[in-house]
Amino acid sequence: MKKKKAKIKIPKTHGLCRVSVAPIRKKADDASEMISQLLYGELITILTKKNKSWIKVRCEWDNYEGWMDPKQLIGLTEDEFIEHTVNRAYPLEVAHPIMSGDISFPIVCASSLPQYDGMTFRVKGEKLVYSGQVITPGQVTMTPELLIKVARKYINAPYIWGGRSPFGIDCSGFTQAVFKIFGIKLPRDAYQQAEIGEMVDFVAASNVGDLAYFVNKEGRIHHVGIILEDNYIIHASGMVRIDKLDHFGIYHKGKRSYTHTLRFIKRVI
């Protein structure tokens, strides 16, 4: 009898987030600080493993690194990873279900739908249905007005350090998520985002959609927001909110004081 040839195992060197929102932690511990999140459909590269409970990952969208639970991922080979970067659409709904057979669960704004055809998408060959509104970069003309319409969907989202979802988000997670929906990659943290784009000299010279950056007492960039019309800004501080902006910084009407000191403005669109 001929012996059956053993199947060659192709290593799973990458992964795709299979849950609505997955925490990325600073250390391999459930009690460790959450430094970011993965949204459904986002991709990672596996850097190292620590027993069966933790893997260190690099996020494909922004190259951010941290630890997560591998059970929240679908393993991908190198070829599958590349396949899932093609023809991605990004949901506009704050929360809307995806369906596969009799299984249904909600995903949030700025998740990733690989190979989306207008109603369905595929993950490792499995066909799933998403009937909510999406933006597919390249098929929609991005305008500052449309960018702000998307940003306003996050109004009143609570501030959570490391958050990237409408149910908990930080300042740079907010700007990153809004721009991601249009296929524009921003780094994860405010100080990293501040390194890209063209400098705008004055608040009066800013356009809708420009990014304003703010410094702490030590002079380090620690906050970012998106400029609106008439010298207003939308940003995540306590919650996603709209405040007045001038050359000093952000003025909180309720507190009757400035809450953030302006450092500079950058234009990325």
C-alpha cells in the first residue's frame, strides 16, 4: 500500500479580528493597561507567543504593537493575509449586525469588510452579509463635509484610554477611526499623528478636516481633534464633543476656561 503523503502545514503567521472589539494590552495580562483595540476584520501579524493565552501582535493598519488573546482572532497565512487587504469597505453605522447562516452579531464604525461587494464579504472563504451603510475608498469622493458627517456619528461616545470604538474611544483613536473610513492611514497616538501632514500657520487659515494638536504642561503633544467650520473643533475629551477653538486652544463653554493648549495645526487632506 502506498503511504499517504502528510499534508504540509502552512503556518498561521497573521490573524484577523473575529469579534466586534478586541483589547490590545501593554503586557500579557488581563489586568494590564489597554493601549489600543482591534475592530472586527482588522489584521495583525504575530510577533511572538507567551504560552497559549497571549500573543504579541503588530496591527496592520498602524503598526501598533501589543498583547492580545489569540482566541479573538482567526489565523491567517501570509497569502490569506494579503487577500484580506483587498477591496476593503468600512462601515458607517455606529453598530450594525453581520450575518452568516443563523449567526448574527454587531460590528461598529470603522471595522473592516474584506472583498466587500455591496452586500456580502468573505473571511477565509466564508460568505457573510452586511446590509448597513459603508464607504469603499475609491468609489466615494471624500470631501471635508463628508468627513465631518462621519465624525459627528461619534458625538457623546465616552472617552476610554486606548479605545477606538463608538462605545469607548480616545482622542487619537477618534481621529484615526474617522480617517480610516476613507482609507486614510493615521498613526495610533497623537504625537505620532502630529508628524504627518502640512503645517497650517493660523487657526484662521485652517480648513474643515484639518487636525489640531495640543500640548501638556511639559510641552509634549498629548491631544488631537478635527477642525470644524467657524473655529469649532470635534474631539474626545470625557466624551466626543464640540468646543470652540482659537489661537490659545480649546475653550470649554461649560467650564468657562481653556482645557487644552494649542501647539499647531496640520493638513492631511
